[in-house]
Amino acid sequence: MSILSVQNVSVSYDKVEAVRDVSLSIDEGRIVTVIGPNGAGKTTLMLAIIGLLRSKGNIYYHGESLSRFDVEDRVGRGLCLVPERRELFHDMSVFDNLLLGGYGLRDRSRLKSNMEKVFDRFPRLRERSKQLAGTLSGGERQMLALGRALMSDPKLLLLDEPSLGLAPLIVREIFKTIASLREAGVSILLVEQNARAALETADYGYVLETGEIVQSGPAADLIRDDKLIETYLGGR
Amino acid sequence: MTSDIAAILGIDGIATGAIYILVAIGTVLIFTVTRVIFIPFGDIAAFTALTLAALDMGQVPGTIGLVAVLACIAATMEVFGLVRRQEFRKIPIALLYYLVLPLLIVLAVWALIPLAPPLPVRIAMALILIMPISPLLDRIVFRPVADGSVLLLLIISVALHFALVGLGLLFFGPEGVRTEPLTSMSIDIGGIMISGQNILILVAAIAFSGGLLLFFDFTLIGKALRATAINRTGARLMGIRPTRAGTVAYLLGSLMAGVSGVLIAPVNTIFYDSGFLLGLKAFVGAIIGGLASYPGTALGALFVGVLESFASFYNSAFKDVIVFSLLIPILLWRSFTVIHSEEESEE
Amino acid sequence: MKQSQIYLIATAAVLCVAGAPFVLSAFSLTLLNFIGIYSLVAIGLVLVTGVTGIVSFGQAAFVGIAAYATAWATALNGYSPWLGLLLGVVLTCSVAGLLGLLTLRLKGHFLSLSTIAWGLAISYLFGNVPWLGQHNGISSVPPISIGSFKLMESWQIYYLIWAFVVAAVILAYNLLNSRVGRAMRTLRGGDTLVESLGIDAFRIKLISFIVAALPAAVSGWLYAHLSRFVSPAPFEAGMSIEYLMMAMIGGHGSIIGAIVGAAFVTLMKNSIQDYLPLLVKGASGQLEIVAFAALFILFLQRARQGVVPYVRKYLPRPIPVTPPKAAELSRRTQPAPGTVLLDASQAERRFGGLVAVNQVSFDVRSGEILGLIGPNGAGKTTMFNLLTGALKLSAGDIAFAGKSVTDRRQYQIAQSGVARTFQHVKLRPNMTLIENVMLGTYPRTKTGFFRGAFRLNTDEEASAFHEALFQLRRVGLGDKPYELAGNLSLGSQRVLEIARALAADPILLVLDEPAAGLRRQEKQQLAELLRSLRSENLTILLVEHDMEFVMGLVDRIVVMDFGSKICEGVPKDVRNDARVQEAYLGAVA
């Protein structure tokens, strides 16, 4: 049973079509990645799935069409986007950022236990819980963005370029976290330029070029594909 | 000028400034949460004073009709929108919030009038009657263009102010009112008499702005409001509805403006159109605070009050010219200190 | 529509205006007089608000300054109304210039708020200055006289009013289609775009602001002598809103729209006054403003485009006239190949505690294509903004053609020969391809506001046109110069930006991620174009993400990561560099 099924989705800005006729699906508990060059439409696709951009075509979540739901409804149903720009609340503390991550929780008592879980996962955030989010380093910001997303007990996590602008050591840490989330039963759609890391973590992969899916397959196969290696993985 | 006169002018100025603080803080709150520069807050304050005056005389205030009309328009728009989007399940909730609740308030106030309740109750009645106005106006006027530029929202806001002035005349009539003083006591500090009214104004300003800060710091909804102000997209991604946050902000802002109206009504004669200057001067204070910082706004509003007080002593005809001319150097100074992203208006 | 047909329609319109007094009643004529007077203000507002995007809430104050000036000169001091006109115009434009100098550096809504402030301050001044009659105003303003002939009757001043309106329309139209006008129309695209074209954005704003005050002053003068009386009320904030309404209802940036808007608002106001009391019993005059404001809000919510652009959609588009061949614009001599053009030494930029660019040094030599690459977030864009002057350096230095860029404004750097494109294409979607490219010729041409308005610029305009056409052909877009830029595909839009940059006759072309979002074939064409430009000795700096695109094209590569330069060299060496593999190509153990 797929948790998310995107069918023939197109998104245009004015007259320019940024995403054209894209279809993909994510099975429950899996990590699926979309790789591709800058400007291929990866972020646009993510924004369409969460509902920040209007799109043509159908998006089904647990078999239910999302077309009539706005962003907040989708978030309430367990989708959660960690956007490329993180979109943290810079003038608020790490603690408050996390707290707001759990804004939609019906059961407010989970705020505390979820916060503990996030702190256990990212001890660095516990140390800095009083600090303003705007004063964090790039890696810490990404941890906070991830942690904030986890506060809401998401069923499907949409991660847009989680490794963007991070040092290799931290990238490794972030991807370890992503892999461990699968163990916790969260399904993940991962958009990445860091193709190798993404394919090593994911179960299945799609390649997006100029708004269209040009290739797809199990991640283990894609990572050995000669053409992909040449274009995205920087030779052998 | 003797030091006595200076002291009296200073105290007067601080009291005036405290009134501006209440309106100014509401303006900043609305702007940060909804990006609307809500010029009509002054009108809301004036309407509160007029409502209270009518209640004092045992008359039915025009506000009752105004709220009822606005509620009907807003409910119609909301239901119409929901039907068009085929979200039928949301209609009952929409009717509850946009029609039933405002009408309940109207009915409750209307039923209480003949009982001639005591002053504190009348004040509460005036405030609760005034509070739905701006959220309803938000629904009717601003929400259809919520994604517009700050400038577009500003133009609409200015137009709305003129509509409200006209409605004010229609619903309240042309007569000015002055309500009975809230207190007649006064105290003597170092040979200078300070009226109880002025002290009350100051206390109310401190209490309400302090209360707002506590609300921001200690409640999840208060934090959600701040989050919306800081990063709208981020807030939406957490499931915080900017429209709902906006409604809360409008309610709180109206409360502050309403309180200022109650406080100013015994001091100045209030007409249906008195709100404009009140609102704009508070607004000058808000701009001194960069339309962002609450302490800055409070200081700015106080400064405007004191400046106006001294200006009217030297040349009362030019006090408004002086206050508004002041805005230009302030804006210049602000433009060098506040970093704002370039807003590009594309057609 | 052909040009001749347009002239025919315009002539017919002028004849209709001229014939109106013979058929219309005195009352209608009075209405037309007011429509004309309001149109003048609205035309100014269309220029400043509709075209350049500076929303002014204070235009009524400008009208007031001129009205009071002429009333003071004629009624109180007995001078001729024509002297009153001179005084009114000079005074209004000086005040506008002064206010503009003070406030036009403000951004967005802060600027508009300042217009509310001075608009109010000026209108309060009218009511409080003793020698301007305070709230009673100034009465017995004499009529305008031409020689000894006094314009007493309303049809007499009618011709004067509409002569001014027609003149204002023609001048404004000429201005908008001139060099300065194109710059004005570009301001809405943002200061960064304008300055990147070598245009001083502040100067253009100031000019627009003063130009907008000019017809307002004439309007105030006419108003004073038409009603023979001035008082503060018509120049208060409420009237400013009505003027704004006229300009916006008529249509976004449409000159004719100003007249349509003025007519619409005046007639509507008139009919509301007539019919509202019938509909609502005992309705006071104030209900008028409620209805009015409500309609305006409804208009802003539903039909922001305005009347004229809506109608224009159904009219045939005018067939453009290609200007005759003209002398070529002068060209720069490109520096000898191999000389150092751009020299960054220890360039550094911090944002708060974050170091976005950390002591980066490299140079660009004449005649080469240099690629600046690195993963997202590596500081490429910041570096780019430092080079073009969009951002200031925190430390270090960048020199272009031997001169430091640190103390120069963005447009000055552009004028000295750096032309750029944008990662997120910045074109004027509602301008034609040729107009977009002609923008690039701005620093190479000289026509000012005055020559533009009076069309004394046809030679230079033709030269600029043919230069733009040449550049369009050079990049392969020469077949449809009158297409609107917004109708192009993303790939063509990127190429159009390059044409615009080339029209500036640059020494250094700086391209920000030109391949992003392009199809494979479009990328190949782009690479081909860049190669051919290099063969013509143009120097190109390419900030790019797409490895494949860069590797096959550039002569040298500078690689950045985490704000620092990690490697520099020819493509082959860079590809094999271990640090580049690690940082850029995403090796995760």
C-alpha cells in the first residue's frame, strides 16, 4: 500500500512549466529519493505535494485525494515538509521552535515526550535549547528543522535538500538520522543533489530533469548506472 | 516656560502617549501577523468611546447594527466560498464563528441595556461589542487579497478607513460625546496635581501591554502568533493557520484600541471621525518602533504624546503639522537601521 | 492596428473633445471641466504609481500647493494668473523634489507611509497659516485671461483645461516610450535589476516623482481659477485617495486610463449623490464615501488590472513601426586578450557571524571563460553579488579594469562595462523583446527626460533600436522582436537576458547559473552561443552548478566550498582534484 501516490502532476509558474507530468509513489515505511540537477523542479514538486503551490494532476495520500486540502490540512494529516530554506523561527528559542513543531498535536501531553525524543536524537539541541534559532550554525539549524518536523509525529516526511550547505561530517550524521527514521516507521520522500548519499540511503530513486522524470528504479540499481554516474556521481 | 508648566505638559504628554501606546501596539501586532497596516484602529477606538457614551445614556449604540451587518456580510462570503470549494463540512463551523457568535454578543448587549448596568459592566459591554468588528472586516476586506503586496493592503486599509468614517456617521450620528470620568480623584506630587484619570490611563497601558507580552511568552497560541509574524511559511508548515492567527491578532488589537477609546472618552470630546488622528499618531509611534519592536513602539508612542503636548503649548494650530512632519526624519532613520528585503511588485 | 489608424482615432477623439461644448449642457460641461482637472493629477499618478510603483497618498497636497500659490499671487497680490501658474509649478516641483530627495530612498510601504505623512502635514498647513486664510481659504480668485480676454464662462476655460490634458497625454506617452520611460517602467522589477543595467534607480525615481507633480500643479492652478476660490478641504487626504482610485481604476500604467478613471470616478460620485438619497432614505452625504470606498475595495479585490488593459485585450495590437536605419552606437575597445580584467584579492563577506565568502582570491583575464563552481550554499551567489556591487565587501578588495569596485554603486560598476544576467530571470514580462534589449543600451545613450517627452530623440532611439535588433539576432531571437518577453520559454528568456547584457557593449559578461532549468538541447545551444561570444573576444564569468555544462565550455575553473576557494585550474585538473571530489561531487563514506 503506497502512502503517497503522485499522478501526472504538473506545476507552472506563469507560463513556464517547472514540473511536467510527474508520477511517483512511496510505499509505507520506505525512503524514496528524487535526484536531479539544480533547477530541475525538485523543490517545486515538494511544494506542490505539501500544498504551497497549486498543481494539476492528482496527489493521493493513503488513497485519499489531497486536492481539496490546504497546507494546514495536509500537515494535520501527517505530512510534514522540511523545506530547503529550513524556515525556522529565527527570533525564537530552539525550545519554542520545537514546541511549535508540535502545534498540531491533539494530545498535548505528547509535546513533552516528543521533545525528549528529539533531544535524545540530537543532544546538541538540548544544550542549546535556550538559544535563539537564528544564532545556530548551519548543521544545528538542519537538526532543528528535522527535530521540529519530528515533533508532530509525521507519517510522511518530505525532506528538501537536507544536506545543503553542510560539511561532509554533518551530512553523514544527517543521513544516519534519516536512515534511522525508517526504523521508526516514518515514510520519507528525499530530494537531493547529493545523489550518491541519497541513493545510498534510499530504497527507490527517481531522476528528475527539466521537470520530467527521466529514469527510475531501485536505488541500488541506479547507483550502478553508468550514465548516472557520469552525470551526477562525478565519474568512477 | 517654568518647570511647573513643563511638568504639567510632560504628564499630559505621557498620558496622551499612553493612549497612543495601546493603539500602536495593536497596529504592530496586526502588521507583523498579517502584513496589513491597519489604519482603522483609531476608528475602532473612537467607536468604542461612542458606544460607551450611548450605553451610558441607556441608548442602543450604533455598534449593534454595525456588527450585525458586518457579521451577515462576512458569513455570506465565507459560506459562499466554502460552497464554491465544495467544503460543505466546514459550513456549520463557519456560521458559528462568523454569524452566531457575533449575533450572540449583539443580543446579549442589547438585552442588558434596559437593565442599566453599572459602569464597569458598561465598559465591558462596549469592549466586547467592539471586538468582533476588525476580525469581521478582516474577513470581508483583507482575506480575499491576503497574498497581495503590503502596498496593496495599505491602499485597501486607507480606503477602509474612509468607509469606516462614513459608517461612523451613519451609525453614531454627527454629535460628539464625552463620557463621565472613570475616577474623580487626583493626587498631589510635589505641588503638581495628577488626575486619577491620567494615572488610570498609564496603569491600563502598562497592564495591557504587559499582558500581551506574557501572552506571547507563556501560551502556545501566543507563540504561534509570534511564529506567524516571524515566518509565515514556516508557521503554515507547522499547521498554524495564518488566517486564524490573524483573527486572534485582530481581536487582541481591537481590545487594546477599545481600551484606549474608553480611556480617552472622558478626556476629549470624541466624534465619529476622531479616530483618524488618534490612529495616525499612534501609527507614528509604531513606525518609530520599526513596525516590529514592542518596546520601541511604546517609547515611540510616548515620544509622540509628549511632543504633541509641548507643540500644542507653543503653537496649537501647528501641532499636527509638527507631529506628521516628524514622521519623515523618523522613516529616514528607520530606513538606515531596519534591514528589509526588497519587495518587488510584479504585475 | 496600423499607426495611421491610431492617429485617426486620436484625431477623432480630440475633435470630439473640441466639439463637446456645442452639444453638451452647461452642467455636463462643468463635469467635463472637473474630469479634465482630475485627469491631469491622475496622469501624474499613473506615471509615478502605475508605472514606477511608488504609491503616493499625497498627490492632493501637490494640487493644493499650486492652487494656493496662484490664489496667493493673484487674489492677494494682484499678479497675473500666468505668473500664478509659473509660481505654482515651480513651487510644487521644488517641494516634490525636496520631498523626493528626502524620502525616495525608502523602500516599499515605508515610502508610501511617508507620502501619507507629508500629505497630511501640507494639508494641515493650508488650514492653519494665517496669511492663507486658514480654514476660510482665499476667495475672489480672478479668472484666467488671455491678453485682455477673460475666461469667465465654463466653455471658455474648458478649452484651456483640455488643451492641457491633451498635451499631458502626448508628453507622457512620448516619455514612456523613450529611454528614460523604459527605465521608469523597469523600476517595478526591483532596484537590483535597474542598477545592473547601469541605471541610477534613485535618479529615475526622483525624476518620476517630480514629473508626476507637474501635471498636479497645473491641475491645482486650473482648479483655483475655475472655482475662483481655494480652501483646505479639496486638498486633504481623502482627495488623494480619490486620485489614486482614478489612476488605478483606469488601469495599470495606462495614460488614457487616467482620463477614463477620472471620468469614471467623477461620474460615479455624481450619480451616487443623485441616486443614493433615493435608495436609502435620509442618507447623509457621508454614505457617499462609504459606497465609494466599498466600490474601490471591491475593485482592488477583483479587478486590479483596471479598465483600459481589460478593454485593450479585445483590441488589435498596434503594428509597430521599425525606425529607419541609423548611425551605430559607439563601441568600446575590448582590452587585449590575457590582461587581468577582474581581480579579487582576499575578498570577504560576513553576515552577522556567518562568513559567506572567506578570503577568496582569483582573477579573470580578458578573452577567457572562467567558471566559478561549487555546491549550493558554497558562497557563489554572494561572490557574484560582491563582484557586481549588489553587496559590499566586509574585507579585501575586488578591482575591475584596475579600479576598485568597493566604493562604487552597482550602476556605476555596470556602466564601467560589467553586464550580468540573473539566476531567477529578471525581465519585464509586459515589455517586448526589443524593448527589453533596448534597456541594455541605457548607459550608451543620453536622451534625458525633456528630450524624451518632446521626441527630440528619434536618431538615438533608432540607433538603440537597431543595436537591440542586432543583439537579438546575434542570440537567435531576431525573428519576433515585438513579442512580449513574458511569452517566451524559460530557455529563451535566459538567452534574452544575455542579449540585453550584450546590448550594453560589456567588457565582462557575468552569468548567474545560466543553464539552470534548461533542457539538454537548450544547454548545448547556450554553450554554442557563449563559445561564439568568446571568439569575438568577450570575457565571460560563469557561476554555475551544472558540471557537465561547465566542463566542456570554460577555460579555467575556480571551485568554492563553504565560502572558501578550494581549487583553481583547467577543467581536467579540477575534475581529478580530491578536495573537489569530496566537497562537490558528494562522496559520502
